[in-house]
Amino acid sequence: MKKHIKYLITFLTWFGLLFIFSCKEEERNRILNYKKGFYLGKEDQKLDSNLVNNLSQHVYRQSFN
């Protein structure tokens, strides 16, 4: 009987450690509840008009290739 309890405790310990450390660091603290039509993440930085113009010209030139 004591041998079975020892194996049970060992199994539960390994299972618990696997369960706790199975989630990657970058996946922790992510949003799990979503609202349709709303972005709940961190706010992006604003692009300046010069960069927007350069990107628009770049996309325009690529459309003809």
C-alpha cells in the first residue's frame, strides 16, 4: 500500500510540474477573452506621415511587378 502511495505522489508531482511549466513564456499573460470589433492588446505607436508616404509608394510600385 505504501508503495502505491509513493508512486501516486511521484506521478502527481511530475504531472503538476509538467502542467505548470508547459506554457511558453511568451504565451503567458495573453488575452484569453476577446471582444468582437475591439483590439484589446497594447496600443501601437503612431507612424509619421513621411513613413506612411514611403510605404504607400513602395506598395504602389510593387503592384506593377
